[in-house]
Amino acid sequence: MNSASETSALESDFPRHEALVEERLVFWYFCAALTFMVVSMLAGILMGLQLIRHNPLPHLEILSPGRWRMVHTNAIAYGFLANAFLGIMHWVIPRLTLRPVLSRPLSYFIFAAWQFVVLATAVGILLGQAQGVEWGETPVWIDPLALLGLLLVAINFGAPILRVKGPLYVTLWYYLAALVWTFLTYAMGNVVPEYFVCGSSAGAVGGLFIHDLVGLFVTPLGWGMMYYFVPILLKRPMWSHGMSLVGFWGLAFFYPLQGIHHFLYTPIPMFLQYGAVLSTIALELVVVTVIINFVGTLYGTGGAVLRNLPLRYFYTGILFYFITCLQCALQTTLTFQALIHFTDWVVGHAHMVMFGVFSMWQLGVMTYLVPRILKTEWYNQDWCEWHYWASTAGLAVMAGDLILGGLFQGWSWAAMQPWESSIRVSIPFWSVRMVAGLVMFAAQLLFVLNLYLTWRKSRQLVPGTESSSGFVAA
């Protein structure tokens, strides 16, 4: 135990976290992320209504379902997930490095520029300027701006990490890798198929991009985030540091090899398809080590996950993660693909991993950080609980419904029935998906309302107690 003088001397060596973290910017990123989530879910609702033959905008080309579908996916990837991760990194990296980001003015410039990129992407897609590349639909004039933004993000966050002397936290390993991988992945997926390769070669590169966008952008940022917040909330170290390293190096080695499993039964050479299948199964074993590490960290905590709402978000996401990884190991095989290829099984799987895992983790972080940023409790804690339960239940119903519906679609096609038969059998499942989606959408609106009222509550201050950042002083 340090004496008081030793503690005082130790604290004087390091800046206080108020000087390290631009909390206002973290909050702005969260607000931007939730705004784009609402836009994305509105686009998803319009697409869902089209599938059950209730398109409310049938004669407007600019709002046609195909365009809204691309707005839905791009807004959730670059609008919600990316904004939330950038905000979380502004909180985490200065704390782990004990250094601020390279430049705060640059941070604010990146924030404004990133919102422009996401909005311009949505406008370009609605105006019919989308590229013919799956998940790379961003208009060609957006790609250089997005790459420049990703480069500035890597410089701004990479500088404090690279200045750390001695071993890095595992979280920083993941973050540093993600800063490099994301730039390279975006360049590969949006530039190479558009300008340099075509045919099955473009399909192979596009497959790598589709999966690497999840595995080399979302996954390392998500895992890194979890390796920071779970030990803090549980007040204990991770169960196994060695397992955390297995997870990192396994992700780095196996994930870049498996994107072609999106294009099984295509003209892409079979040795590449087999390699993608094997690397996918191998990665699922790596992911299991990560899940075991987090479950082992939880062991013996006396039900903390039931009492602590952010922890409940984290471990609910881990449960969905296990299910999606089990699915991956099965559905990537050629035998399974023969049944579920092009069906709603894949759609349910995608929603489970993007919302059920990474979005749930981010919503848990927001639930934990917003009161600390605003220096006040949530306006209504019961609403936070309702948000969790409605999001979880809605996602479980939606994913389960689409997975089951996908099997019926596959069986209909395998039986060589007319295409219309698979549509008829799908409509009940699409109707259930619509209801589940509306429940999830209502949950996010409730969360946004709770966030706004909490912000309003934080502004009701005694004169002289407001900090320079505009939030309540601690």
C-alpha cells in the first residue's frame, strides 16, 4: 500500500482523465451513431414492408426498396457501428496509454468529416450512384474521402499507442491492428474490384471484403472494447491472458482467408473455396477460446451479470456470438450451403451478429458511459431495462424467424417448386420479421428519448457548476 505522499507523487506523474479524454466528443459520437441507427432501421422497415406487399412509397424511384436496402446496410456499418466505435476509442485509448490523441482539433475535424461521408453515401445511393460491389456501394467519389478519413483516424489514434513504452494492453493490440486492417480492407473492397479485376477474380476479392469488413474492422474493435470494459465492470482481470493472445493471432491468421465462403458453388477455383471453408471452421475454434475467456472471467462473481445492465448487454452479445459462430462452422460447408444459399437464413445470421453481438455490446457501453459523461443518472432506469429486453427479444424473434424461414425457402427450391411457391411460404415469416423489427425500432426510440431527457436533466445545474465541456462537473 502506498503512503499518502507516494500516492500524491504517483498521481502527479500522470494527467487526470479529464485532461486526457474529450468527453463531449464521445457523447457527440454516441448521438450521431444513434441517429444513423434510427435512419438505418427506418430503411429496414421500408424494405420489410415491400416484402409483405405493403410498400408505402410505390411510385418514387429515389425511395425504391433496392436503394433503401443499401442505405440500411451502409448506415448501420458506417453510421452506427463506426461512430460508436470512434467514440469508444476516444474514451479508451487515452486511458490505456495515459496520453491524449494526437490532436483534438483533428478529432473534431474527423467527426465532422465522417458524418459528411456517411450522409453523402446515403444521398449518392438514393440518387442511383451506387457501385456494383456488394457492401462497397459507396459512390466512387466517396471512396477517396473515406480512405483519407480512415488514414487520419489511424494517425490520430495510432500516435498515442505507438508512444507507449513496454507491453501493450490486449485492447491496444486489437485497436492498433484494426486501424491498419480497416484502411487496407476498405481500399481492397472498394477500389480493386471496381478498377483492376473483373469476373470471378472480382468476386473473390469482393468476398474477402464482405467478410473482412466484419472480421478486420468490426471484430477487433469489438473484442478490444470488451477486453477493456468487462474487467472494469467485474473488477477483476481477464481469466487468461494467454487465451487473449490466441484470439488475437488466430483472428489475424484465419480471418483474411475465409471471405470466399460467400461465393461457394461459383466459378472461383475450388481450392480457394475449400480453403475458405477450412479457415472458417478453424476461426470458430479461435472464437470459442475468446468466449471461454470471457465466461471464465465471469465465473464466481455471484450473478453480477443479472444485476449489472451493461454486463448483461455484454454477455447477451457473447451468447449470440456463440450461436452465430456455431452457425458459421455449419453453414460454410458445401453440404449446408446447398440448402441455405441465397435464403433468409443468411439474413437472420447477419442480423444476429451485427445487432445481437456488436450493436448490443455498443449499446451496453453507452448505457455505462452516458451517466459518467453527463455526470448524472439516467432519466429513467426502467426505460434502460425496457430497452434491453425489447432489443434482445426482438432480435431473438427476428433472427430465429429468418433462420427458420430460410430453411423453408431452401426446401421449396430443392423440391423444384415454382418460384412463387417460395414467396408464398416466406410471407408469414416476413410478417413476423416485420413485427420483431418494429419492436426493436421502438426500443431504440425509447433509448434515444431517455438519452435526450438525461441530457436535459444534466443541463439543469446550479449556476457555476457547469464544466468547460458543457457537462456537469464531477
